[in-house]
Amino acid sequence: MITHPTAAPADAGATRAVLSARGLAKRFGSFLAVNNVDIDVHHGRIHALIGPNGAGKSTVFNLLTKFLKPTAGRIVLDGTDITAMDPACVARMGMVRSFQISATFGDMTLLDNVRVALQRPNSLYHQFWRSLTSLDRLNRQAMELLDRVGLADMAHLRANNLSYGRKRALEIATTLALEPRVLLLDEPLAGMGQEDVEHMASLIKSVSRDCALLMVEHNLKVVGDISDEITVLQRGEILARGDYATVSADPRVREAYMGSEDDGH
Ligand SMILES: Nc1ncnc2c1ncn2[C@@H]1O[C@H](COP(=O)(O)OP(=O)(O)OP(=O)(O)O)[C@@H](O)[C@H]1O
């Protein structure tokens, strides 16, 4: 079945979207980079934003995370209109963006990296920081997060000593310290070898159980394996959306990717 680009997905009403955008548009001068994009990201689900180079994925990502101001449209987070809010404000509301910059400190141990993240103002654990008795709790929590991303046995290594893939797993741990309601990942698999890709893909899947997750990703094999819903952009507009079987069978999507080097299959 091919879904109409502007129609809401069939099961969109089943759970309320944590993050929702309607009629999103972005103009750079006279160039309309994004036009009339609707998107819903649900708790416990992975929504992948895909499309050929220049389709508008990063622009939509930056609009949703408030790094760009939309020319038109509305963005709602947990029922609150965040269209006019700044990135720091939406971060405090639980929208966490990862991978646009490295979030780790190379000279610090993995444990300290996660402890720093747990002490950030928008971390729910910040409140424990001041009291000495809370240090045990902080350490325990940091170790739990490292364990969750498969790095517990390296807790006392310096982050600089990690492989690229493990650094990114550490970034996930520091991101989780903020207890995101919505997690936005910008090309989380970029530059990784196959083994790291598989580890990161299963990590993303496991993380998504506790939040609403949106990722921009070029690796279509992984997108197909772990996404619950996919939005395909082309020239700034929604070309198709639905589950992987739906969008991959859509002749318009196939045509959009023809000749593209992005297909991870
Ligand atoms: N700040 C800007 N000023 C002018 N044009 C821009 C700006 N940012 C993006 N664009 C243009 O908007 C279009 C969409 O770009 P965007 O980076 O969102 O695409 P993308 O799908 O993320 O591409 P890629 O997969 O190559 O990263 C492109 O034509 C790009 O040149």
C-alpha cells in the first residue's frame, strides 16, 4: 500500500505523538528548502527521516531542534507549542539532540564523562549533586549507564583511548543521562565499520523503548531493520511515509534513490 504523502499514518492516533510538526517550511532567501512537512514522533518508536542528498533532512532536523527558525509551520512538544522557543528551552523540556558535536571530554575517564552529564542542570539527577551522600548514587547511576551501552568494563579508561564506535556509544550514555523524552540523532552510524554499526543499531533500538526517537540516517539497511516509521523527503517535501515495507515498495521512492550513492543495501 502506498500512503499519500500528506495523509497521517494509519496508526498515528493509537498513541499521542510526543513531538509533532505541521506544515513546516524553511526558506533560505528565495530557495524553499523545506515545504509543508508534517511529522509525528511517538514514545517507544523510532522514526527515520531519509531521502537523497539535499532532500532537506538536516534542515528539518534543525527546525525540530530549534537551531533554525521555521518560515512557516508549528512544532508541538508534549502538548506545548515550542515553535518560538530557543534550543536551550526545548532541551530543558526533554528534547535532546545528539551527534552534531562530540559530547565527550577526551582527557576524562568514561565514568567522569557520564558523571558530568548526570550533573547537568537539565538532568533529573542534578538535584543529588550537592550532597556528599549522593556521590554513591551518582557513581552507581553512571556505571549503570555505561553498562547499558556496553562500556562498564572500560569505565576508568580515558575517552581518548576509545575507538570511534565506542566513543559514539559513550555519547549515547551521556545523552541518556539527560533522560530524554525525545531523542534526535543526526546520522548516528556515519563513519562506522560494520561491527560498530550493528552494535549502535541495537543500542538505538534499546534506547528507543524509553523515549520518542527521530533519526536522520543514510544507512537504509539499518533504517529498514530498526525503524517503526519512515518519512522520505525529496526536494524539501514529503515523498512517502509508512513502515519500511511500504516506503521501499513505493516506485517514487525507488526513483528518488536511483543513481544515488546513499542506498546502504
Ligand atoms: N543555510 C542555508 N542556506 C542556503 N541553502 C541551504 C542552507 N542549508 C541548506 N540549504 C539547502 O537546502 C537544501 C536541503 O539541504 P539539507 O542539508 O537539509 O539536505 P539533506 O537532506 O540533509 O542533505 P544531505 O543528505 O546531503 O546532508 C539543499 O539544497 C541545501 O543546499
